[in-house]
Amino acid sequence: MIFKEAYLNAFIKGMPDNEIIKKYVNTNAIGCIYGIRDFNFEAPIERKQELVKICYRLHEVRIYEVNLQT
């Protein structure tokens, strides 16, 4: 088994005009957003300590490659 990559799958809740959300999510590319929403985005694993403080859920995703040929 060969490790290929790792990243964070982050979940944050709030208003689209919130400065913290603007820092991580390009809300201009999403379109019109009304009210409090859940945002889900991917981030580099190196930002885990920063994101753990503001996300209500944070998954560390690790991708491996397995050679199934014998």
C-alpha cells in the first residue's frame, strides 16, 4: 500500500458575509446565498490546527494506492 495524498474535509456553519467563511470559501463563485448555511470545503492538511478551532466537523482524508495484481 502506497500513501498518495492527504487533505481535510472541513464543515463550517455561518453567514456567507462572515469574514472567517470568506477566508476559506469563494462565495462569489457560489451565487446567491441566503441565511445561515453549512459550508463544506477541502483544505490542505497543514491547516488542521487553524481549522479545528472554527469547524464543527473536520475529517482527515488519506488516499492510498494498492496494487491488486499478484
